[in-house]
Amino acid sequence: MTSRDPHSVRVGGVALHLERLVYATVVVMAVLAAYDGWAELSFPAAAVVVIAPVLAVCLAHFFSEALHEHAARQHPLTRAEWAAIARRQLPVLLVAVPPLVILVIGRAASIKVEREWVVVEITGMIILILLSAVACHRAGLRGVKLVLGSLAGGLAGLIVIVLQVTLKPH
């Protein structure tokens, strides 16, 4: 990959891989929807349930990108190349921030833990809508097409939740 990664989109001066953010958001939503026992978790345990899948996604992308770079460059990677690959994974960690903020607020305000889960899932849907909006806007969509394209992200999130809840053993 070059320093100007063709797969990233600059938002507020930060290079973002929208596909990685979408993927990580969906993974977190799926884990939380499928996780049984959310209500019994302490704050640190709930934070681990949120952070672990995000770290797994970062590690998977780091590993797959490093393998690809080795093959594409046909030489061992330099320290600078390893560091560049690692830096490209860092924005994915942002996916853990909204659920963690909700957990902190929910626990501080003594909100029922079952409701925290719902708020985290809805927040995931909103994040998918926003990421879709960024992509659609960058693609030149405006008006109704921009709104419909943005809502497609929310629909994807809703489908993930419905599938996970439907397939979860009761």
C-alpha cells in the first residue's frame, strides 16, 4: 500500500477505511446480539465483550494486510512498512468507543443493563447509517438518493440484529 491508500477516505483529516469500520461495527453488533448473559456482566467484563471483537478485527486486518504486502512486495517488510500497516489498523479501534461510552453512561445513570444492550445495538445501526452517508456523499449522491443510500446502512444493521436474535438459542 502506498502512503496515499486508494482504499481510504479522509474524514476530518483522518484516513478511514469505511469497509473496515463497517465490518468491525457489524462484528461488534453480532457479538453483542448473540451474547447471552449481558445483564449479569460487570462493567469490566462488558467492556471486554465490546473490545475483544474489535481487537480481533484489527488483528485479522493487520495479519491479512501484512501477508498481502509480503507477497506484493516480494521481500521481507521493513520496520517502517510494518509500522505503516499497524497505523492503518488504528482507526478501527474507534468502533469500540460508542458502545463503551454507552456502557459508562448506562452504569453511571443506573440504566437497566438490558436497555444498554438495545441502545448499543441502535447506536451500531446509527454508525452504519453515518458510514453509508459518508460513502454515498463521496459518491456524489444527493437528496433522496443520499437518504436512501444512508438508510441502507441502517437496514444492514437491522438485518444483523434480527438474524442474531432469531438464530440465538433460547
